[in-house]
Amino acid sequence: ETLLGKRVDYSGRSVIVVGPLLSLHQCGLPREIAIELFQTFVIRGLIRQDVASNTGIAKRKIREKEPIVWEILQEVMQGHPVLLNRAPTLHRLGIQAFQPILVEGRAICLHPLVCKGFN
């Protein structure tokens, strides 16, 4: 039943690749994962900026990937670091916090010197 792991909210799974243009404290987060992780914050931002009047309209704007959604997502991500974990976490380098940066594609990008901790 839980052989392949349990599903939890506010988490994502992807492969990692080298992102040589990133700083040590940054990670490249794919747009698909970022919008899922920060969806509640983006919905709140859309309602606060009067772009949407309720959560249903806000979710539709997110599904349609309107440009204002990406602007609000950028603002939200500035104050929220993400934790990256490489199972099994046997030493402290297995889980680290990073400042997320939006990237295209489906892989999480890391600085080359940080990749060693994630094997």
C-alpha cells in the first residue's frame, strides 16, 4: 500500500540537473511544481489584487496560465524557501533549503557544487 511512498501535500518529485548559472543558495524550480507548491499563496494574491473575486475564478486563471499568475508566483517565491530532500536522508547534506527560481522544463536545477550532497 505504501511501498512506493505516501502522497503528501505541498511536495513534488523530480530529477535534478546541473544549473551552472545558479548561486549556491538557489535552486531552479520547474513552473509545474512551483504552481502546485505555492497555489494557495497565488490564489490569495489574485484575490488581494482584485484579479479574481473568489477561489474558483482564481483557480481557473491558474489553470489557464495567465501572465498575472506568473508575476504573483514570482513575488510569493521570494519569501518562501523550499526544502530539497534526497532519500534516504542519512546525513545533513541530504536535506537542504534553497531560494527557488522559476525555470522551464521538468527537472530541478542545482548548482554543481550542491549536487554532490544529492548524489
